[in-house]
Amino acid sequence: MKQKLMRIAAASSLIVVMGLGASIIPASAKTTHATSKKTTLGKVTIAPTVVTGTQYTMTIKKGNKNYVVSFDTANVTLVDHKGVSLAVDKIAKGNKIQVKGSVDTSSKKITKVSKVKDDSVN
């Protein structure tokens, strides 16, 4: 009986601590889940085109959604399926691709890209 009371006391104090922790976070510090850093698999529907200098944009399709991918070849690792460096002009429409960057699901954009891997290039 004594042991059972200790478990209830520990559980109730844990709930109180969690409740206090959540109320201390200011509303401005809370983040939304619309943008997240992750690897997105897709198929190229519009091949990379130059925006300015080394800035490129392309469109990939994941499921039934199209995502616009913006990246700078000076800051991005472009590789083929073996991990060998790849020229941006080798990425073509229809290629299966993996993009690692910040995905904004509401605007359907992928930015802050750090890696582009084209699984279709041999």
C-alpha cells in the first residue's frame, strides 16, 4: 500500500512540473511545424534552371504535390547515386532525386538546401 502511494505522488508531481514548463514558454518562442529540415524524395518535373549566377530553381513532385526547390551550387553538395560529384546540368526531367533542406509545406517550397542527390544518373 505504501509503495502504491509513492507512485501516485511521483506521477502527480511530474504532471505539475510538465504543466509549469509549458506555461513558461512565451508565445513568440513557439515554432510551427509548417517548416522542417528534412530529406525529401521526389521526381524532377522541371529541371534546374539558372535564376542568377549560381542560383538555381527546379520543381520536384512528391506524391501528388509539387515542390519548388531553390539552391545555390556554391553551397550545395550535388552527387549521383554513388556519392560522386555531379554537374547541375546532369539533373534532368524525370530523374528520381533526394533533396535535403528546409521544407515549407504550406508554400510548397524547399529552401536552405544542403544536398541534392540524383539517384537516376549513372
